[in-house]
Amino acid sequence: LAAGPLAGRHVLVTSGPTHEAIDPVRYIANRSSGRQGHAIAAALAALGARVTLVSGPVAQPDPPGVTVARVESARDMLAACEAALPADAAICAAAVADWRTARAADQKMKKVPGEVPPPLDLALNPDILATLAAPGPRRPRLVVGFAAETEAVVANALAKRAKKGCDWIVANDVSGDVMGGAENAVHLVTAAGVEDWPRMAKEEVARRLAARIAEALA
Ligand code: C5P
């Protein structure tokens, strides 16, 4: 039986990008290595939690002791998250594509020299974080979102916390070399205010966040 402060708790984590098919060989995606989300899943498991990690396509290995559901699209990611409920906490670290193609082509689209490129008709994807954070009997007690910003990091994070209905926002400044990199400088936005964490390894951000989650669920 798992020991640790999160023993007996179930935590859902999303990580990585989603891929939205244009045709069988092309897709739309956000830039995301999955490194931070996977590190969070590993850190929660290390504290004894039962962890379900719903991950888009990434090169990261499955963290030890974690149940991993691999998905492609945002709609698949939402379905896998809902299938994993109930959970005590949900940590949405995935870089979900905001839009998908309204209709993916069944066959590879042909490039015809001299012809204008085909238009991309887009449809809005479901917001997984906002869906999980919506009030209801299955809402996890603690719902945490991420905000990757290139400017006005804290102001945008405060607004995002209200808009998404989540409890905490982990905001990071991605204007520098954070994407795919080893370190992260984050601000933790909670009901109590904003904490500026020093720049540290993504694994250390994950360990500190997991410890805070354990405190919140205690
Ligand atoms: O919507 P935006 O990208 O500004 O917010 C980022 C946060 O929302 C992240 O926690 C991300 O995982 C989550 N998100 C989501 N589903 C979406 C878009 C964003 O869960 N469709």
C-alpha cells in the first residue's frame, strides 16, 4: 500500500500538447514537451497519490507508478479525463490546442502547384480545465491550471483564475527559454494571493507543487 501524505488520494494530471488532425499526415498543435506535466505526475506519485496522467503525444517516458492514458486530440483528452473521475485534485498542465479543424480530411490533401493553398476552417475545442473546474458533484476538490504567458504574467494569471473557475493558477513566463528547457520560473496564484517562486528545475517546481497539493488536501 502506498505511503506518504497523498496516500489514498487520486490526482488527475494532463500533460503535453494535443494534435488536431488536418488530414492523416498533418496536424495543428501547441509547442509542449510534456516535461513539466510529467514531472508533476511523478512528484505526486512519489508522495503516495494514485495518479492518472492523461498525456498528448510526447517523447517523455511514462513516470513510474503512474497510470498513463495516451491521447491525440483535445476531445480525446477531455473524454479520458472525465473517464478518470472522480479525483481529489486535477492539475491541467497540458498545452491544449484551442482550435481544431472543423472537419479533418479522410485522405492526404494534395498540393497542386500554382493553386491557392486550401483554407483551414477551425472549430473551438472544449476547455478541459474549465470543464473540470465547473461546479458539480464530480468537481475535484482542488483544480489547478497553468498559464503560459509572454507578458503581464501575473495580471493575466489572475484573470485566468477567475475565467476558468479553478482554484490555483501556476503562471510561467515563456518569453525566454522555458519551452522544452530544464528550468521554470513560476508564480503560484491562489485565493490567498500571488507567490513568486525563484527559477528552478522543472522537477523541483513539480516537487514543491506536489507538496502544496498534499497540504491543501490534508
Ligand atoms: O486557455 P489558456 O491556454 O489560456 O489556459 C491555459 C490553461 O487551460 C492550462 O491549464 C491548460 O491546460 C488549460 N486548457 C485546457 N483546455 C483547453 C485550453 C486550455 O484544459 N482547451
